[in-house]
Amino acid sequence: GLGYPVVVGPSRKRFLGAATGRPVEDRDRATAAACALAWERGARGFRVHDVALAREALLVARATTLAR
């Protein structure tokens, strides 16, 4: 890596709509999944609309990463 924290902003993005077929206002679950995957790949900052949902997904991602 570059030695800096990685920040991602997948919240409600078009690629999530393409993957799920959901309209923009109904992409928060997909956003949470994208954040969890990004966490597993090293991201540590997240820009989201639904903080509570993303936080829950990140708690699970962190727990599974630490359990390995």
C-alpha cells in the first residue's frame, strides 16, 4: 500500500444499482455489503448515507477478519 488509510464512498452508487436492479433510494443494503468487502480489502474510511446499517455490516466484517 501507499501507507495511507483508504477511504471508499460506495453509497448508493450506480454500480450497486446495476448489480441489484434497485433504485437509488433502495441501495443501502448493497452499500453496506460493499463497505464490508472494502474493509476486508483494507479500506478503513467509509462515506455512506445509512451509517447505522453500514456500521453493523462493518462490525461483522471486522469480527470475521479478526477471527481468522
